[in-house]
Amino acid sequence: MTRRSLRTRLAILITVIVTVVTAVASVLIGVQRWREEESRVIDASNLAAFQIADSPNPTSVAAVSPAVGTRPFAVIYDENAGELHRIGEVPAALEAELRDEVWNFVTEEDTAVNVEIEDFDVAVSGVLCADPADCDTVIVGLHRETLLENVRRRWLWWLVPSVVVGGAAWLITRWLVGRSLRPVDQMRAELDDITATDLDRRVSVPGAEDELGRLGRSMNKTIERLGESVEANERFVADAAHELRSPLAGVRAALEVESGRSPSGLLDDSMVELDRAGRLIDDLLTLARRSGAPPQRSDVDLDDVVGQVVASAVSRFPEVEILSDLLPVRIVSNADQVRRVVGNLIENGCRYGRGRVRVTLQPRPAGAVVVVEDDGPGIPEAKRQEVFERFARLDESRARATGGSGLGLAIVKELAFDLGATVHITDSELGGAAFVVELA
């Protein structure tokens, strides 16, 4: 599962937090507004009750006209709780509650009694009549909205702020985080372009003295230390390989002289091992001296270069049948590096094949393709990247028997990279492996 980017995760987190906070604020504001509306309904019922109680003839009032509230009603009682007049519709179950819960508590002039009657969503106000000769008590009721009813009616007003603020938080956060992380993306891209052969490069450091600036400087210091370490290792390998060449040459010369005096299989085997060590040293020197800088290029008749390599391999491996099909191709490249790449591949096929190697060269619109095939056991698909690593051997005993150092294909890969070429492995029609080099 692909993990979301840091910008997306931060945007989601902040959006969720802002949306939740906005939703909670909307709920609190909505509840407060509902309470204010409820208070206005109570005030309206009080005012309507006083208006009826203070009218010249309360029992002749035809309707209740409150400023707010719905389904208004009024009941006018005498001093014995007998009903004198009714305005509007009063639920039958509420009539007894009006007498028991309100009429009994209305005892003071100019004071309204407000009662919440259970199971009825009404605001009830009771006041004494201004003229006891006309009536005793006026009770007015107004329907008041429950919180659930208020939510159902105003849900859109509760939802819209959360959606709008959450969407704005998403856009603003992504923009701000993206802007803040832009230097990090730039440093990451530059760091990805730095390879082991160009450790003298550095990433761009933001000018601000903040966390990003310190990160950039730490990256550059790390690259500098890594470059010094790699340079020291390569210098050591080059110096060691160079120093080993002279003693090996002296030992081999001594063995050749002794073998001429008294031939011995042991001496011949020793010279073979010395030759193997010499090739290993040459390979190490090639890798150590490789700078990674773009090689010098010139016009190269590729068919001539590959033909020379094939001719050399035929003389070195007379027991191997080396076939070639080379079409004329001219490209701009480095002849020495092409020669080393193709030579290593042919040598690999001669060592690990069963006796047949085929080399083909074909032109392409933007370069050429060199294919080196063998009739060996092939290379499993899972191992086709591993064989290009340094000192990689699929079969240790077979590599030792054939004199392989495990560096030939590593050199092919790295020199091909310098040339801007690609190398990959496929199955060969001869039954073994086919190394395909695409030169630009």
C-alpha cells in the first residue's frame, strides 16, 4: 500500500482538526441560538398574556398575536378555575395541566408565572387579570421548538460552515506545507542525482537559518565525509593493486625461467594462478581509476572495434567457437570503453559457456545494439541484476575453476553507465544468456 505524502497527511490532519472544531463551534452556536429563541418565545407568551389580561374585556379577545412562536392559545379562568373564554386550540390532555401547574401558582399582580409542562413542547405563561370583575387568570401558551426540531430545520446552517472551513483548511494547508517543503524536494532531487562517482557535488542549501538550512548543511557535510572515505578507499585499492603488479611480474618471470629448466605441472599451475591474480589486479585498477566523469567521445566505427575484440577473443580462446554478425555502424562514443565492455562480455561467454559464443551488432535510429550470447546454463531471472555487482558469483566453485574474478560484469555495468548505455540480460537462442548493450 502506497503511503501518502507528508503534505497530504498534514493536510488531512489539520483539515480534520479544523473541521471538528468548526463543527463543535457550530453546534454550540446553534444550541445558544436555540436557547435564545426559546427565551424569546417565553417573553412573547408573557407579553401576550399581559395584553389579554389588561384589555377592557378579556373574554371578547378573538385571537392571540405573539411576535414569535406558533400555534398560540389562551384560556381565561374565573376565581374558581372555571373556564370563561378560550382562544385557539388547546390539547385536551393539557387542560388539566394548565389548572394544576399554572392557575394554582398565579398569585401576584404584574408577575407572570412560566411553567414547563412535561410531555408538551409549549411555553406557558399565567398572569392575573387587571380587573378581577372581568376574570381571575389568563394563561397563554405558545409552541416552542425542541432542539431536535431546530436541528432538522437548520441542519444546513450547521453543516455548511464545517464544510467550507474544512475545504479552506485543506487548500491552505497543502499550499503552505508544499511551499515549506519545496526546498526539501529540491535537495532530495539533487541528492538522488549524486552518485558514488561525483561526490564533489553538493545540494542547494536554503538561505534561511532554520531547520531546512541546517538539514541542507548536514547533507553536504555527510556527502563530503562520504566522498573523502570513497576517495581514500579507491586510492588505497589503486595503490595496493599498483604495488602488487611488480612482485607478481617478478614471481612469474622466475617461474618461467625455472619451468624452462625443469618443466613441472606445479609450476604451470602456479603461473595460471598468477595470471588470474594479474587479471584481478587489472580489474581493480580499472574500477579504482574510474572517475565517473563523461568519457571523451569521438566518431567510432563500432563494427571495426567489435571486430577487433572478437579477433582477440578467437586467439585467446581457440577451443570456443565464436560467431559474429557485425553490420557497419558509426556512433559518437569512446572506443576504449566500448572495447572493454564488449571484451568482458565475450570473455564471460567463453568462460561460462559450453563452447559457442555469438556476437551481433545492429544499428538503431539513435545508436546501436551489441548482443553477446552463449550456450551456457543461463542466468535465472531473479539473479540478473545481482551478477552486475562487484565480486558476484552465482557458483563459487565454477567461477574459481574458470578463473573468474567476479569483477568483469561489474566493470561492464559501470563503464556502460559512463557511456550513457544500458545493459540487460535475456535468454539466448543458443540456450544460455544473452547480454544486450544498447549504445546511444
